[in-house]
Amino acid sequence: MIDWIPCILHLDQCLSTLAQDYPTWVWAVLFLVIFAETGLVIFPFLPGDSLLFITGTIAATGAYSPHSMAAMLVFAAIAGDTVNYFIGKRLGHHLTTEGSKWARFIKPQYIKQTEDYFERYGMLALIIGRFAPIIRTFAPFLAGIAHMRYITFLRYNIIGAIAWVVPFLYAGYFFGQIPLIQQNLKWIMMAIIIISLLPIAFQVLKAARNTVKTQN
């Protein structure tokens, strides 16, 4: 039996068991997790990069078609960003108002980190931000708040979804067929998580350094 709450929060760690016990439901669960991480601004903590990689490694066992899974997850990522964009456009200012009950989820530092991404990369932040936890959740939300033209947003949304999902999933599919990788999958996943967090760590250190300079 699967303990569902820890499994949903750490889906990348129990996906193999999920695929064995619930082969049909795994499709729906994967869709919902990718959709929620990219589409619901209160779920920036869900697994993303590592989940895509481990999905590919399980596809390598023949559990399901990697091509069908890639197509489904690209769609989930596009749909998620689209929903997030319209949440930001319709409700963004209300949700981020000081004193809002949503403030514990939509933290000011997350908004600031994402704003820094837009300032540095412009609309390319919608593509580059896909590879950074937190940023990929808040980028479409801020694009909606800023009332970016939807057709422009959609173009970057589609490119970003493909650029994010396809490499991670097929990397997992390719490396999942190598015995050495299979035996050290836990460490590989940890490395992916650490690497994906590096951009956030860099932004935090940069902001802290700027704060110290300002105070001095």
C-alpha cells in the first residue's frame, strides 16, 4: 500500500511503486502534479525536474510509452501556465495584497525572485524560468498581473513547456536503460534537485549582498 500524502508531496520518490500498483492512475497523477506546479501559484514546492527524469526512467522499463507520456506532460505544462496566467490577470493584485490570507503561500521573496528574472531575461524568463523551481510557478502568474498579451505569452509558454519536459523525460528514458544509473538513481535525482536549485540560491545570495551594500 502507498501512503498517499507523502507520495503526492514526494511523487518522484514513489513513482515506481505507483506505476506498478496503479498503472492507469499514474497518468492522471502525473498530469495533475505537473499541472498544479505550473498552474496553481500556491504549489511551488511540488517536484518538477526530478519527477520528469524519474518518469523517463520508468518508461525505460516498458511500463508506458515515453512519447505518449511526453506529449501528455507537455500539454499539462502548457495548460498549467495558461491557468496561472489568467489567475494572475484576474486575481493577481488581490492575492498579493498585504494582509491577504494567501500571503503565506505567495511569499514576497518569491515574487521578487521572479521579477528579477523578468528584469534580467525579459519574456525569455517564461522559457528559462521553467528550469528553476519557484520561478516556473510564479513567472506565468506575474505575466498575467502585468497583462502581457496572451498570444505572446502562449508562444513562450509552448516553447518553454517543450524545452522543459522533453529533455528531462528523454534523459531519464535514455539513462534509465543503463544499469549503473539504475543502481544510483537516488543520487542522480539528488544531483538534479541541487542543480535546479542553484539559480534560486544565486538570486538569494545576490539579493542579500545588495541589501548589505544598501545598509552600508
